[in-house]
Amino acid sequence: MSWIPFKIGQPKKQIVSKTVERDFEREYEKLQKLEDQTKKLHKDMKKSTEADLAMSKAAVKISGDLLSNPLCEQDQAFLDSMTALDTAMKRMDSFNQEKVNQIQKTVIDPLKKYSGVFPSLNMAVKRREQALQDYKRLQSKVEKYEEKEKTGPVMVKLHQAREELRPVREDFDVKNKQLLDEMPKFYHSRIDYFQPSFEALIRAQVVYFTEMYTIFSDLTDRIDQAGLTDEQRERETEAKLSELRALSIVADD
């Protein structure tokens, strides 16, 4: 005997219109994308600030290594240049730390808090889905008794099934309406929530790079005594390298 699969507990009556279900799926899909984007942005911002800190710490280490170079003991001009560089790198690192702290408080922490809302939202959607399944199951049960011959026992069971269905239907209607009303509000509120954070991010970057301009302008004034252009410095370096290559100890066989 062949077996024909069928859905258990599926009512004949359409209890949620296709339009309502389509609207619900559209709004929830938008929130799922928002959740993914928020998590990704939070992760990327953390990586960015960690990279910023690593960069300035590395710059401080390099300037410190140069300052401890034995050449500094032999050449006062080189010592003065490396001292100026080390001071500039430490100032840069300090301002960078301030910038990262500001971004942590005004951007990264709010992103994390915002992401923390989504588990509750997803749970509300799951509760709505469970209520819908209960609604369908009991509606199917009612329909089953409605199709039977109207005997006394059947009518009793039909009455019991309808009474059992009523609060479940009401519970689903409440959950469904609440989500349909509040999901669009939640989605549109993202602009008001994130705008202050992104404005704070821009301000932090502006302050930092303004300070960097001051620091490196001052550094240039201290070490660029000859006033050479980059092209002139490159030619000078090539000339020095040619002199080194001319030495017999580095000459090719």
C-alpha cells in the first residue's frame, strides 16, 4: 500500500492572510540584516582601533630603537633628530590612545549594546511562531469536529476545542500585532540611535588628525634643516649608496 504524506495539524481555514505574512517576513528580514550589519560593524571597529593602537605603539618602539642607536652617541645632529622623532611618536601615541578611548565609549560600546537587543527580538519572533503553530493545531482540531456528525459527544468535544482555541487565537493576535507594529519602529529608530555615535567618530578623527598635523609639522621644522625636497633626498641617498657599493668589501666578485 502506498503512503501519501500529509501535514498534521494544518487547518483548511487560512488563519493568517498572505499579505500579513508577507509583511511580517519583510520586516523581520530587514531586522535580521540590521543585526548582521551591526555585529559586523562592531567587529570591524574593534579591529580598526586595535590596529591603530598597534601602529602607534610600533612607531614608538621604532623611534626608541633609533634613539638608542650607537650613532646617536657619535653625532649630535642625529641625536637631536631622533630625540625629536621619539618625542613626536610618543605624542602621537598619547593622542591615539585618547582617540581610541573616545571611539570605544561613543561608538563601539553603543554598537555592542544595540546588538544586545536582538536576542530578545528574535525570542519574541519565536514566541509568535510557537503561538501560530498552536493556533493552527487547535484550529485544525476544531475543523475536525465540525466535519463530524453532530452527535452529543461530538458537540461536547467541539465546544471544548473552541474554548481551547479562543485564548490561543487571542494570544497569537496580540503577539502578531505587537511585532507588526514595533518591528518597523525599531528599524527606523536606528538612525536616531547611531547618528550621535557616527558624529562622535568623525569628531574624534578630526581632532586626532588636526593634532597629527601640528605634531608632524613641528617635527619637520626640527629635522628638515636643509629644506631638501623628497626627490633631492632620494638622489642624495642613491649617491651615498653608490659610494658604499664602491667599497671593495661590498664589491661583486
